[in-house]
Amino acid sequence: MSLLSDTKLTQLIEYKEVISMNSAQLTFAITTLANTISQKLTDDEIALLSSVLVQLGDTLATISTNNQFSEIRQITE
């Protein structure tokens, strides 16, 4: 039995494809996604989703930074 389900394996492959994009491909994909999403939402919904995603990005950055400091603390202890 596989450790990863077919769905999780597909998601992992898609994730690997995203992180292997160059800057132009990544920004093009993000712009395409934003334009597609915005066609289905009201201006208020777009503003709310934007705020949520900004907070998500900030929180992920905080977690990543804290993890890096935790690793440094473990090395120096």
C-alpha cells in the first residue's frame, strides 16, 4: 500500500511544478488565477479574499521565521 493516496501524490506533483517555475511563469500563473477568481466575485468579496490571503501570507512568513530561529536556538544550545 502506498504511503500517499493518488490525490495527495497529484497535489505533491502540482506543488513541485509550482515551486519549479521561474519568476515570469509564477507571476503569470498568479495573475491568471487572480483574474479568474475576480470574474466570479463582487468587489467586496475580492477585498475580503485579498485581506484573508495577505494575512495568510504574513502568518506563513511568521511561522517560517520562527522555525528558522528555533533551528538556530537548537544548534546553539
